[in-house]
Amino acid sequence: MRTPVSPRAIAAVAATAAATLLLSACAGSDPAPDTAAIALQNCGRTVTLDGPAERGVTLNQGATETALSIGAQDALVGTAYLDDTIAPRWQAAYAQVPPLNEKDYPSREALLETKPDLVLASYATAFDDKAVGSQDSFDDLGIGTYVSPFGCPDRGARPPVAWDSIGTEISDYGTLFGHESEAAAVVAQMRETVAGIEAAAPAEGKSIFWYDSNTDIPYVGGNAGGPQLIIDAVGGTNIFAGVDGAWADGSWETVLAADPDVIVLADASWDTAEEKKAYLRADPALRDLTAVRGDAFVVVPFSASTPGPRLIEGATLVAEQLGGGPA
């Protein structure tokens, strides 16, 4: 029988991996940055740069945190669109970059005023004409653009959401910003931490309802995204594993029939965890769910449930809370 993971055990695994990787990254650093031209394939397009980006702009929190995770803040001239708050470990780096609009996409004019050489987004909708303009329009200006592989406009071009494919995106950022060794260290630490969580499997034998947002029709974690990766890592069973997609419309009938052991609540600026708790506790039927009566809630920032370097934080938070850590 596997035993629940403790916050101390997870922290120890992460700390050991971080220390080891820091030493190896320092030892393997190049004496000078690579300034060769870059041509990187992304969502069926080629991102072309004369050398590592020096004036990048990130248009979503996921893109911002991916850049910060590899230490590329000095090469950013703007950020935009937060879902919640930047992870504490990256807040000092984030403070060095001027936000263009923390609540939405910036205007195209404000973006172009930063004179970017690279614009990065988590979702293809960032490059809609109603947002900052098409990728083709940036090509015409000689500005590179990058969209997370998980947000490619052609759904058929999107890779399966997996820890390895998350690692590939982080590596792409390393290439684009000339921070290859730092990106490799982030990926290695992520894999080390995941292995520790999977070995402990604190949710083994437990059914989980991942509640993202909405009340009339619950928006839930499906079988092909960040929530499912986290549920798999902790050893639980997703009650909406039969629903295709990262997130999708679920049904309260399914929730009532499953009577989940645990409810994971996404905490976002547009729909907080406390608002969802209040709704579940007030509804005449839902308040009798085992998880609601037992206060078996796990809270995860929305930004820690999306594919990227912060997803490992989401897995760690779920593991800690299931193992007796703060809920």
C-alpha cells in the first residue's frame, strides 16, 4: 500500500533536484551566449529570429511565467493578461518587467510601442484581430510570434498534454531566449518532482471532481489537460475522465451520481474558490455530497492547472493538501 505524501517529503525532493540541477547548469554554461539565427517550428509556422530574443512581450500569464522560469526577464519589455497572481518564486523577476495590461490584452499600438522582436502567447486568440492582430501582420513587421503548442489554432496540430510535451515548450523558450541550460534544469526538476508525487500517490483510491467554474453547467477538468495530469500524478480517479478535452462542460447529475471523495477548486480572478465553495454549500442537493459535508476541498490557482512550468506547482499543492497540508 502506498502512503500519503507529506509536504516535507515533496519539498525535499524538489530542493535536492534544484540544488543538483543548479550545479550542473552552472558547470555546463557556455562562456558566451549563442547569437546564431534561430528557426523554430511552432504550430505549423516557423519562428525566425536573427538571434536570441532581446525584446520579448508575453501576452498571457502562462507565457510570462514560462519566460520567468528560465530567467528570461531581462529580455522582456512587456507582459499582459493575468489569470490570478504570479507565483511567489517569480514575483521579483516579474516586477522587473513593465505590465502593458494585467487584466486583458494590450492594444496593438501599446504593444508595438515596446518595439518587440518576439511576441509570445498561451492561446491563439491573442493573435485575433480583436486582440493584438494576426501573426501574419507581425511577420510583415519582422516580429516573431510564438503560440503555446497546446493553444495552436489548428487543434490537430496540438500535442497530447503530457509532462514531456510541457518540457518541449519550456525548451522552446530556452531556444528563443538563448537560455537552453536554464530550460533544461527546469524540465529536469519538474520530472524529478513528478516522480516523487507519483511514487507517494496520496489520492490512491479516491475519486476527484475538478471544478473549474460556472454554476448552471459546471465547467470541469476533462481527460486531456492539466487537471487530468495532476489527478494521474497523485493517483486519483477523475469523475469526468470520460469527457474529452482539457476542460469541458460537465453536469451536476454526474457529480451527484459519482459523489466524489475530493473536490479540487480552481481559484481564478473571474471565479474564486471561495465563490465555488459557497455555491456548493448553499445548493440543496450539492451540499449533501460527501466531499462538501466533509470539507474535502483542495484549492489550486487556475494558473497552476494549465500546461507549463507552473503545472508542477499544481500537482504539488494537490499532493500536499491530500497528505494533510493546508487546504
